[in-house]
Amino acid sequence: RGMVDFSSSSSSNNNNNNTNRNNKLEENSPVDKSGEVHVNSSIIAFPHSCFLWRPTCAKEVTLESLAIIGLYQPSLEYLFIGCDAALPPRELNKIKRDMKERGVVVDQMDVMNAMGTFNVLNGEDRRVAVALVLSA
């Protein structure tokens, strides 16, 4: 089961960065020796898949940018939007209304809490997704 982890985020120290570089299979490869993939951009993660996602700030998160959520099967129970800045209230309400009609509960929180909540519910085999907005 896939887990989301930002162990090599921009806030990590130089020792971690050197360790991460030494563990890479190839210099420019995002995959390290343990098979973990390190991504430095926004993502949408599902229980068994993860996709790069274009938004780099809260105002770029829209119902349209989340269209992939409606395509995922089986349908989701929860969508967590992780962003360290608040989404525009009007757009967040629009997203929540639309997803509620599909039976999906949407909650916005900071990146670390969204990631942790996704991991816990995913570990319980819940139908959950997380959209993590990482600034460029």
C-alpha cells in the first residue's frame, strides 16, 4: 500500500540531502536504492497510484484542477487538500458542494496533516485521496 512521505522536503538538513543523493540509483533519478520515489512538486495520491499535479499555490486549486477525482474508481469517500495557505473560500465551497454530490467528503488542511491523515486512512483500506500543493 502506497504511503506519502516528504522525508527529503526543502526543510531537511544538509546531511539528509547528502544521504538522499548517495542513495539515488542514478544522479538524476527520482528513485533511490530502497525503491522510494522522491517528488518535488504538487501531487494527487490515491491508494494505489500517484500523479503529478499542476497547482503551485492555493489560488490554483479549483474544481477543474481536481477533475481526476471524479474519474477514480471505486469512488472515493474522502479527499484531503493539503496546502499551507488557505484556499479561496468561494472556490473551496464550490469544491465541497460538487464533491458532496458525489459522496466525497472534502477537508482542507496543511500539507503535513493532510499527508498523515491520508496515510492513516489508506492504511485502514479507506477510499481516500490527497491533493498536496507544494510551492515551486
